[in-house]
Amino acid sequence: MTGTAPRDVERVYSTADVVAKLRRLADALESETSFRIQIAGERFRVPARAQFSIEHERGDGEEEVEFQLKWKIEESDSDDDSEGTVV
């Protein structure tokens, strides 16, 4: 374990904030660089090697779409490393 505590949060943002985050994410995906983001007060870096998936769920009178990035934590994922990072 790399010393990071388990975390599972969900945060609702304004449309303008989501648009800004998605634009930066799209730039990072297109340029194959890492992406730095802050969610619910914690800032971290998503590495360029992260796998991107889109999920659709339907049930109990609701529908949900999730855009998900997933990666294994490695020592090289230090938040201090800003080289090639879209901020």
C-alpha cells in the first residue's frame, strides 16, 4: 500500500464546473498526458495510462451514466510530478 487512505465520495458540481473539468480531461486524453483534478477538497493526479470507461445503469425509475477513469497506484504516481500534466 502506498500510504493513501481508502476513499469513496460523490460530489455534485455546477454545470460550469463540470464543463471546465471535462474540457481539461478531454485535453489530457487527447494529448495522452496525466490530468490533475480536485474532488471534494482532495487534489490528485490521474496518470495518462488510466483506463477510461462509460457505464449506463437503469432501474428503480432512474437512469445513470458514469464516466470512469481507473488505474493501479504506483510509486511514480506522486502528486508532486507535474511534468506532462494538464491542470
